[in-house]
Amino acid sequence: MSALSKQRVLITAGGAGIGRAMAEGFAAAGFEVWITDLNPDTVPNLPAGWRGSVTDAADEASVQALFTEIASVWGGIDVLCANAGIAGPTALVEDVALEDWRACVSTNLEGAFLAAKYATPMMKAAKSGSIIVTSSTAGQYGYPNRAPYAAAKWAMIGLTKTLAMELGPYGIRANVICPGAVEGPRMEGVLHREAAAKGMTRDQVYDGYAAGTSMRSFVEAADIANMAVFLGSDAARLVSGQVIAVDGHTENPDPKV
């Protein structure tokens, strides 16, 4: 697909962080952009030409209403960025409440499932499309103190690989991006929670994450966005079923000092 033909991209949780960076990246590449977010404060006053909807990514009625609106306004979509997710609790398995487990798995895994479920018929009708799921390097390694998050992110990889197999005959691609430690408010929350759980300082945990990569660095949201734009473009026309980490090469998924 070509950005020059005004392809249409939907980005869930596009109001801030990685999702917002994706939206900006696709807009800069010439795509029509539609974002969703659970936070109503992020949807008004979007850049000119963008569309936005307040949507609960884990609620089927909310997602179904979103795609009904998209069908009415756009007639379909070309690229789906299933990006909605939450960090979930930071605790040992025996200390994780079932309610917190379910909330984390629902938002991350079921959010990706529902977005793909309702985007797929539109893409099949067009016989083309690209589905990009935001997982995590936690979906590639065990992740101490983050069992719900790691479990959901592993499952999102299985979901996406299955989508690639089911949808390939229709000209639809499906890939996973696995961000590493991304600079920003969400990661700051993780750093502080892990520090408290491990009896460390925030800076010690931060340094441990950076030291656990071969490039000794966190990544920026724009780095994730650049990969998403690539996967949504014709340059990646035969890239499907892949799990691509944008993480500076994680060597040690359990930060230590």
C-alpha cells in the first residue's frame, strides 16, 4: 500500500505515548489518521484532518460502535495499529489479585483481539491491509513481578501469528512490534513500582534496564512509530507473521544493578 494514495490508519490508544507518536508518524507519511482513546481529554482538539473517538478497547460494544462509525465515514481501513494496553500490577504471582490479572489481560489481549475481529471484514472486502499489534519484549522473555503483563503480551504474539496465517490469502499482513523500555510517563510508573517491589531506587532500576540492552539505552516512542509506519507501507508488502523488537537489543529482561 502506498502512503501517497491516502491510506487510512486506525490507532487504538492513540491519544498519548506510543500511540500518539504512531499517529504523528503516519500523518507525516500522508495517511488519514483516526485515533481512539479511553481518556476523553485526549480526543478533542486533534491536528487538522485527524479523527478521534472515545473507545474502550476491551469492551466489545464500544469497539463495534467504533467500526460502525468508521464504515460510515471512511468505508474501511487499510492499517490497524492495535496499540491499547496497560502495565498491570507489579507483584509476585502469589500477590496478584485476580481482578488485576483480568484487567491487564483484558485490555492488552482482548483489546487486540476485538480490534482485529472488527477490522478484518473490512480488510477482507478490500483484499488488502496491515495489522500491527503492539506487544512488548515482555512477550519474548519471562518477566519477574509482571506475570499478567507478560502473559498477555506473549498471547498477543500468538494471536498475531495466527492472524497472519488466516488472513494472508486475502492479501492482509499481520505483524508484532515489541517495544523495549520506552521513555515516558508510563515507564516512569513501572520504574517506581519495580523499585518499591525490589527495594531499589528508581535510578537503579532505570540503569538496570539500560544496562540490559546491547545499545545501553531506552528507546523513544518515535522509534516505535517509525517501525509501525514501515510495516503499514508497501515497503513491507511481504513482511507478515513477524515479531520485531525495537528495544536496542534486550539481553537481560530482569533489570539488576
